[in-house]
Amino acid sequence: MSSPVSNREPRRDLQRFIVQNQLAIVVALAVSCLFGAVSITIPPAMFADSGYGFAAWHGTLQNQFNSIIQPSQIDISKDTFAFLATWSPGQYLLPGVLTLLGLKLGEAIILVVTACSISAAIGWLKVLARFSTLNEYAALCLVLLLLTARYATLPYGIYNGGEILLQGLLPWLALWSFDVPRKKPGAALLSALCLTLAAFVAKLSGLIVVVVLISASALTFLLRQRRFNRSLVAACAGTLIVTAFVYYFYIARGWTALSGSGWHVSLARLIAPFVLPWFAGLSLGDALSFLLQNPHHALMRNSDLNISILTPAALVALFLFLRWKPQTEQTRALKLFTGIYFVLNGLIFVELLLHGGIDPEERHFRLIGLLFIICAAVAAHELISARKIYWVLPVLLSSLYGLASFAVHATANMTATETYSWTAQPTADKGAIDYLQQAFQRDRRSSIFVLTSADQEVILPYQARTLVLEVDFTPLSNLPISYHGRVQGKIYIIIADRLATGEKAKRVINAFENYHSSHRLRFGHTSVFVLS
């Protein structure tokens, strides 16, 4: 694909980009740092996925790379090691390395999230600069949209690991795919090796993103130039080399979402990959899910209905996209590239949704959703000269939801701050956490700490012997029946009060067959059972 700046000197081009977008860049830095400052004061919580990631980080610190260390069911005095292939290592490696420099985990997470937000905002400005010369007001509105949409504000309140890492990388992957045909074959091969590896480290689905990007770039070049390009061949080779390497040495070593078996056929899953991308850049699909499937006031139980509701609007968006007649050679290339990416990505995700372990969620289509926003920005600039009033409405629509989400999570985290890791721990009372931390200081590795939510993994030092059992979300029949053997110390089981008297808690307590004495300590909304 060609570029309007393809013949300019890189340094001069960078200077021009900064001058033309200085207001938007300053706002991007200011808004990201503002969110970061609030989150340093009110630290983020995390999803269970991130909790398992930090469990693997603890294993890495104990010389078992990317492995979760747990007591053996055969003899709890010994450990077993399970390689974590389910998620890529970037979610814990980046903040984990920062903690080695003396930062608390929550502080490290916020630094990573802030850096990724800035990277995403400036990166998409760079993408837009390749195809249009929007005025500073339009660029400013685009940045505000990218920084205040719900997918941008969520990780400040709940760290979602690979999601925010991949968001920070997406625009640069797009820029790379645009540039590949103009690179020398050697440079294309090297950049493909590095960026494909970076995409994997950020998130497993980053591999899919890179494969589809380079395929779309190759098809775009082939359709426009009617010939092959050696640089594209080199980039394809580099991508395949890294993908094969990652599969053999990482993915094949454990369970991933792609390991799902059985078919999940439904009309919603068939059309979701072609409906959700039109709204992914604005988080409108997420907003609809919040309104209709919120567990506190669910109006509909069937999430497939969301796809049906969004389908008419998606058809309108598709019609407008097809009707758009770009005015320059560069924007025509952008439209063709985006359309090819949309089709290829949709076909891949039809297969994954029908035969994989994933659900039709908007987050899977973030890149194509943002590419559609870039196309909309370029089209609006061509048609209406990017007048300010036309940019205010879409920004407000998405930003209000994102800012409201940020405020809700910050309010919830305010009363759940845990000082050792500097993260929010809404699933455990502070008194219960303090008790476990004191028990570890006294017992060290002679005791076992059973955590009933994966995000609690970070409340104890990495040397602690922990066992994570997701009691709340695991069916009773899937909870372990027995753990044999004894340890010199005690068994500490932390569990929410609402579950403490139920069958699941009894199953966990009774699973430790060689322990017949237990007593319950209550701390606010949390209980700790001590087995001795």
C-alpha cells in the first residue's frame, strides 16, 4: 500500500506530525496521566485471568517459567508444576519486571496501562495521518474518543492484562502492515519476526491479528498492483516462523481457548463476526450488554439477542461503507485494505466461535472496529471538511459510557484497597487478608493458603504455597474431591461469607482428607477456615 508520506525523510515527517498534532498529543498525554494519577491513588482490581497470570509470574520467580505451582493432590507436602498456555506472558511480565525495581504491583500495572493508552492514542493519530490531514479539532476529538471509550478506561479500574497491551500495539501493527510493500525484503522479514513475537507476548489473539493484517496487506497489494511483492513474501515467512515457534514451544504445552471441542452452532455466532466490528471502536456493543444483561438488573438473559438488535444498524453501516467513494489513491487503498481485513477476520472468527472455547464478544474485533473509525474520520473529512460539530456527537456517545464505567470502578475500588500489592481486592475483606499475611510471616512455607478467587494470588509473597480454587464460578461437580497428605503447618481457606456455609465450601474443606479439625474466623464479608 502506498502512503502520502512515503517519500519524505522520516525525521522531517515525524517533526511535521508532532507540529500538526501537538494539541492532540498534549491532550493524549494529559488525559492518560490524569487517569493514571487517579488509579495510583485508587488502585485497580483485576480479572481472574490476570490473577492466574500473576500466579505464573510467581512460578517464574521460583525458576519454573510461566508455570503455576500448586500442592500435589497425591501429597500436599509436595508441589506440582503446570505450564500456563491459556494466556500469553506479557500480562504479568511487564508489570512483574517493574516490581523487581521496587514498585508495588498496583503501581506497576498503572504505569503499564498508562503507557499503553498513550501508545494507542498516538499510534492511531499516526495511522490517520497516513491517509488524511484532519484539522487539530478533529484530531483532538479522535484522541478523546480513543482515551475515554470504555475499552480504554476499563483497565484503570480492572486490569485486563493482554487486552490493554494489545490495544497499545494495534495501531503500530497496522502501520507496519501498510509499510511492508515499501520495505526491503530483509527489513520486512526482521520486522515481521519482531512484531509477531511482540503481538504474541501481548496477547495470544495477537497472532491472529498479525496473520490477518499481513494477509490483508498482501491481497490489497495484489489487487492493486497485479503482481507479487518480495517484501510481503518475506513478511509472511517471518510471521509463519514465529507462529510455528510459539505454537510448538508455548501453545501446544497446555490448554487454550482454541482447544475447545464441540460445536456451538447458532445464527448469532455465524453473524457476530460481521456485526460486532461496526461497534467495537465505540464500545456500543458492550454498552448494550451492560443495559440488557447486567446481572443486577438483567432485562434479557440471552446475550445472542444483542446480535439481533445490532444487526440492522450494522447493515446500515455496511451500506455507508460500500457507498463511500474515497477521493485519493491513498484513501482508496485504505478502504480496500479495511474491507479485506473485515472479511478475512470475520471468516476466521466464524470458525473460532462455532468450534472454539470463545464467546461472541466485542473485544475480539477491536482492531477492525478502530479501522472503521479511521475510515469514518477520513470520509467525514472529505465530505464535510471535519467541522467540529460533527465530531462532538460520536465522541460524547462513547465517552459518557467510558467515563461512567471508570467512575463506577474507582468508587468500588476505593474501599477495597490492599496495601501489600496495592491492588483492589473486592472479593476479600481487609481483615481476612491481614490475617493471612500475618499467618505467612509466622508459618512461611510450612502452611498452605487456599484462595477461592484467582485475583487473590497477589496478596501474598511469591514464596507462599498457594492453591487457587475458583469456588464461585466452578460447578460443584468440578471441584476437587480429595487432597492427600499433611503439611507441618496449617491449611488456611479464604472464602466469601455468602459461600461459606454452602456445599462448595464443604467440598473444599472436606477435600483435605487428613485434616479433621477446623475452625472458622469471620472478617466482615469474608471467612477464613483454619484446618489443623
